[in-house]
Amino acid sequence: MSTKTGTKATLIQRVRDLIAGTQKHPTTAPVTLVGASYTQQALVQALQVVVDALDASDTAKANWKQSLKNVHDTKAKTLPLVSSYRSWIDATYGSAPSTLADFGMTPRKVPTPLTAEQKTAAAAKRKATRAARNTLGKNQKKDIKGNVTGIVITPVTSTPNVVATPTTSASPLAVPGSSVAAPATGAAATPHAA
């Protein structure tokens, strides 16, 4: 016979089924199990103890979860109040350490000023980090312009049989002040036309 219990719900159902079967099919003589003798009544009571303990653990777990939810809700409501009150106490009694101690607080530490050597070392470290990461400021980025070198533009040598209409207005691609020439109009400018 297997002694595997499975999940808690399975165990409860298994024990309840044993209780129901024991009550439906009573024994006339005591049964000896695990070195002890049990009457039908004693066996049902022993099995019921298991069911009651498992039910009590479910109730306790539900109460514990409700208790945790209450703590979470209470903290969400009161932590902003606590933080604000501590800030007010610090602003009001910040120069009186003994008064702050009455509230369980200590005065804020004043940062110690850096020495000249520490400032020099920090500046050198920042500069080295920026160089290692190739970090640039916004003005340095603004001065960087891309140059295109090594690209050769080859003109189209064959002219397809396309009738072009001459345009008298300025090319829409021409940008005032730009050194880039606008493309020529006519049949040679449209190599994709069929």
C-alpha cells in the first residue's frame, strides 16, 4: 500500500473518504494499526484530528494573508506621513541633537569638503573616463561633421528613349546656400523611367 500523501487537498479528501468508509462499514472487533488497537470510534476520531489540523492550517494561512494585506495597506497610507513628519522634525530641530534623539533621529551629516588633491584627482578621473568611453558634450558633438571621401559617382551612359518636358522653374532639390549641385533635368536624369 502506498504511503504517498500528495497535495493537502488530496490528503484531506483521502482521510474524509476513509472516515466515510469506516462509518459505512463498521468493524465489530478492534483493529490493530501501527502498534495500537483502535475501535471504530477511536479510528474515526484519530482520522478527524488530521482533517481538523489541515483545515486549521488553511484558516491560519488565510488569516496570515489577510494580515499581510492589512500591513501593506497600512504602510501605503502611513509611510508618506512618517516621511513628511521626519522631514518636519529635521527642519524644526535639526540643530538640536538631544531633541532629535528624543524622536529616535540623528542629525544629518555634513559632507566634508574635498581637498585640492582630491578635486584634482576627481577631475583627472572624469577626464580619463570620458576619453575611455569617447563621451562628448553637446557643443563637441555639434562641431563634428561627417565627410564623405572615396565615393565616385558615375553618370548614366546610355539614354533611354524617354520624352522629357523641359522645366523652367528652379529644381525642387536645389537648396539655397548648398554646394551640392541639383540634378540635371531631361532624359539623362531619369534612368529608372521606361
